[in-house]
Amino acid sequence: MEKEVKIDLDLVPTDLAEEIYTIAFDQPRGGLETELEDRKFQICVSHDVQIPIIEFGRSDGEVKQSEKSLKVDLFRKANCHGSVMVKYAVSSLSLGKEQRWEKFEDGTGKLELNVDLPQYPVQLEREKYILEILELEGASLPRLGDVTKCSIAVENDLKPTVGCTVFSLFLQTDFQTSF
């Protein structure tokens, strides 16, 4: 008589190349007297689930302020099982430094990070926005890849303008006071 024993293996990567599981059986019970020749069985499991690698799709780029935002792709390579939380920082002279969290859902290999740019004139003609991965969390033991920083040159192309309504209001006020 044969009986199949099912062992559910976790899809969490490990640093071990392989692991040995031991299955031990008690003495069979029942009406028939049977004995097991071997009560212990060993199964060697090779770990082929890879550790996910998190990194930016590029290390630099350029964008104009008038485009309203900058977009940078963040990738999870080698293993998309489970969710992974990514903490990253965005810094620039006009923005200062912000820290944010993004989540790779189960099965997701790409996230588009979106950083809003100021929609008013900035004194600097050009400035760098630096995105940097700070921390990773997840059951799949994610690791940083090679591209953990991304530097985006932003051309601040929004220029101050004189509003017609303010100017005409000034003229109206000036005109009424001169009589």
C-alpha cells in the first residue's frame, strides 16, 4: 500500500542551497500487524527560489518643470512573489528632503514613482532631484540592486509673468484716484 505525503514548501528565498526534511512515522495501528522497515525518510529540497532585487531602471535623467512631474521606474527582478515595501527619499534644493513608502504587490515587477514638481517659478534655472532607496521590507528577503540612486536634472522653465488682471486693477485704482 502506498500513501502520498504532501509537504507545502514556502516560496520565501533562503541563503541555504538546500535543506533536508525528515519525515518520521509512528508504528502503524490497526487490526493487521504491520511494521515499517524504515520509520524515517529524508527529503532533500534544493532552494531555487531567488531573492528579489530592487533597483531603479536608470541612474540619471532630465525633465522640464513644465512637465509637472518626474517619473522614475523602480524594478523588482528575479522574484515577484509576495509584497515588498520600499522606503525611498526624494531630495532637491527647492523641495528639501521627503521620505516615502511604495509597495510592490504580489506579482508586480515594476512601479512608476511619480514626484510632483512645483508649478510656480523657482529661482534656480536647473536643479537636481535625487531619489534614493533607503530600506526594503518583505518576507521574500529583498535586496538592493546596483542602481539605488537616481539623479534627475530638472530645468525650471516656468518664468514669472505679469498678470493682466492685476495690472488693469492697478490702472483702474490709479485712474479713479486721479480725479
